[in-house]
Amino acid sequence: MKLEEIGFYTLSNERAKAVTWHSPLQRCELILTDRCNFNCPYCRGIEQQYRGDLPLRVAMNTLNVWISQGLKNVRFSGGEPTLYPHLLQLVEHCKSNGVEHIAISTNGSADILQYLELQKAGVNDFSVSLDACCSSTGKIMSGTDEWDITTDNIMMMSTITYTTVGIVVTNENVLELTSIIDFASNLLRVHDIRVIPAAQTEISLKNIHIPLDILDKHPILKYRINNLHNNKPLRGISSEDTNLCPLVLDDMAVMSGHHFPCIIYLREKGLPIGKLDEDVRWQRYLWYMNHNTHDDPICKANCLDVCVDYNNKVRETNGIKTIQKGSE
């Protein structure tokens, strides 16, 4: 399967062939705040030293560093990014500077007028958490009574732009998973569905069966379900997989001026590679060259299936060559 057929907009066979430490930045994610109005049972929050709203000056500097290096796709997240007071300004800045794809990860509970304003300003991707198919489980999974607002908003978002839902599977909702998928696909009419077990659980999803008509509408979901049926884990690196992570070269997550290997590494409270400065790409190249993902417990246990496939594709296509700084 070609990477671009999976449905992840930044991953492609062509990217795998051409990636270098100085190629255009493909996808960057910025944590704007630790604040959130939900209390999801699987969320472990953000470490104390990184908490608070990101100062606008720091957020703009981060975006300008990325934009200067050809940023193509950006994602704003948190916490809940719609609580961040300068979100609209950041979206407008990205749009006016030619960023092609502007995404927001949200719990979907903001006023619908805010989402409409963000879409008008340039957001063309909403990724919404949806861990239930009914209000009773929704209350357990979010710790709130925002079920009706969230589902109504998802329905509206999916009519105006590309909208996906992410289902984090825990012991609380695993028995309802097929119903959640059916609800998201047929009632909310989202464009794709991402299913992933919570990092701290040992839940097996091998026996899940989804109707073909639903799978055919949602390439990410189809990819994941096929992996399950082929006994390929959704999280983790096997001994046959590459021990390098070329994804780190043109993809990054930043929180409070520090850049991390990826958003998963950040969420799992791994250490940052360093501070965001003019040498950020070279720092990431050195990390790539010297970091064995098979020896890193975060990478080994948590790397997502599609990221593993991408990194293996780079290995197959020899998309990376060892080079010295300043050389071509």
C-alpha cells in the first residue's frame, strides 16, 4: 500500500524518497495551552514546567521559524486550543504566509461560531475527540456533560471542511467501539476515523469487525483495521522495523519553545531534543543519526503503525544520506 492511500495527509512515498534534514518542513504541531474543560480518564496532562498559555510572542516566533523553512502543514493542539486567546491570530498568520494545511485538534465543545470563524480564517482540518456513542459513556470519557454540544458541532464541522474523529479505546468504552464507529460514520458523517488504544492500556482489538461499506469510506480506519486483522500492532516497533526515525527530520512537535521528536514522544513525557533556535533542524538530524528507537522505551512501545510504515519506507527507498552540516 502506498502511504498516501492511508489518509494521513503528510505521509507519502514521495516524501519518503526525498526527505533530508533541510527539506521543507512537512508537519509541525504546536501546543498552545495545558488548559482544558474536559477531564478524560486517559489524559495525563502536561508536565508542570510546561503548563500555562504559550505567550503570543513565543507562538509567533515558533511559526516564523517553521515558515522560514517551508512549512506545509501545521496543527494547533493543547490542552484545548480553542481556550487559547490568540488562536485565530495564529491561524490567520499561517494562512497569510502560505501554509497549505491548517489543522486543529479539539474536544469539539467550543461555540460553533468559533469553529466557523476558524474555518473561514483558514482551518481546513478539524480533529475531534469522540470516545463514545451515547451521552452516558460520553460523560465518563470526557468528565463533562458536553455530549450534545460536541456531537452537534462535529456534524456541522463535517459539512464545512475535512473533519475526523479520534477514538481512544480504554476499558470504559471498548465494548462500545463498533457502535462508536457506526455512529461517527453514519450519523455524524465524518471524513475519517482514527482508532487507537490508550497508551497505558493492554486492550486487544483483534476481534473487532467493521462493515466493508464503512471501511471503504474511511481510509485511515480501513488501514488500522487491516493491520489488526493481519496481527500488526497499532502501537510499537518490532525487531524487523528500522531502528531510525527519519520522521523526526521534517516533522516536529513544540511546547514552550522546546522541540520534541514527535507528538507521541511529547505526550508520553519524553525529554525534548532541545530549544527551538536556528539550529533546530541540525539538532534533529543529529538525534536521528544517534538515536536507536529500539532502545528507547517510549518509541519501542508507542510508535504508531503509520509512522513505523513511513520510517520503513524511507529505509527501503534510501531517502536519507549521511551529510555534514553546510553541505548539499
